[in-house]
Amino acid sequence: MHPGISTIETGLAAVRTRIARAADAVGRDPAGIRLIAVSKAFPAELVVQAMACAQSAFGENYAQEGVAKMAAVNKLLRDQGGAGAGQPAPLPAVEWHFIGPIQSNKTKIVAQRFHWVQSVDRWKVAERLAEHRPSEVGPLQVCIQVNVSGEASKSGVEPTATSELAQQVAGLARLRLRGLMAVPAPTADVDTLRRQFRMLRKLREELAADGLALDTLSMGMSDDLEVAIAEGATLVRVGRAIFGDRTT
């Protein structure tokens, strides 16, 4: 059973309050921290409900699921808006972020349909995304995913290889390198989380010193967004705290 609009509204309000308090605690402007609602495994109806609560950016982990959801969301919005005077209602602006591992055979659909890709971790994928990005829709906004935890099972470029990949990606037409993304090891130990988030922040500072002015640090999820914000997160990716537990 999926949550209703009142539940999603409550969840979004609670997360926004947490973001504001975490920012205030370290002297940051909450307006400088964007919330990405991670809608993977949740139906289009819940995305539309979140949109009704002023949420406009959503994250998906799987290309085909995400693209199907985009179409379903657009259909729901058209149906809800009616077709006054025979014309479809204008669709609200929605920003779709791809945040999962990228398979080489999915780069075309990701490049064509998503606005952001936060999980670039190797040159081949970046090159294919640039190749498939339609020139008429503007550059694809991208982040490089860094494996800050050192887990063998975790996606992401090694920290020591981040600079080389960033310089390569920054040179690709049709891509705009915005920053870095990380998924830390799941732990309740705040010091461990802080070290991993701090590593990402310092990598961005090093890239800035090398001439890459990046504006995005995508880090922090339902359980650790406060720690991430304290270490400089500009994007937080939250699913469960908004939509509830996933059933798949």
C-alpha cells in the first residue's frame, strides 16, 4: 500500500525542516541545498503527489523504469489538467536525475531523456553520454561518482583517479560537469560518515584549485543528510523519508 498525498506532504515538510535546521546549525543558507526526491520503485502517482507539494526534482536508479515513469507522469498531469479549449495543459517543469550505476547499453536512453546524470564513474560512459546527448536540448548536467568508502562492491571512481576523469569529462561537448557525488558506506558512526563526506568536499576543492569551478556536492540521504550538509552538501537525495519504505 502506497502513501497518500497527506503522507507525502508530511514527509516532504519534515525533510525540508531537517535540511533547514542542519544548514542553520553550520551557518549555511538552506536555499543553497536542493532536495532530490528518490522515486525509484514508486509509481508515477506518487511523483505527481509530490509535485503537488512543490517538489520538482526526482531521482531514478534504472533507465527503463525512469523513462516509463516520465511518460506516466506526463500522462497523469495531462489528464488532471484537462484539455481546455481542446489544448493540453502546460506541464510543470520537472527535473529528472539519473543516480544509479550506468550500463553502457543504457547510455543512449539516459542521455536523451534525463536532465542530470550523477553517477558517471568512467571515461567510456561519459564519452557515450556525450555522443548520444541531443544538441537541441542543451548540455547534460553530470556529476562524477566517487567511491569514498573503498567498498569493492560500490560504484564510483577511486578518489586518486577523480582529477584525471574530471578533466576528461570537462572537455566533452554536450556535457556540463557540475560536481561530485558519493554514496557512503551504510553506518551509524557519525565520524566515519563525516570522513567520507569530507573526502568528497576536499576533492572538489582540489579540482577548483586545478581550474574546475564545480558547484555541486551530491551527498546525504534519509539517514545522514545532516552530516552531509555539515560537510557541504548542495544536493541531498532522499527517498524513504518522503515516500516510505520500498516494497521492491
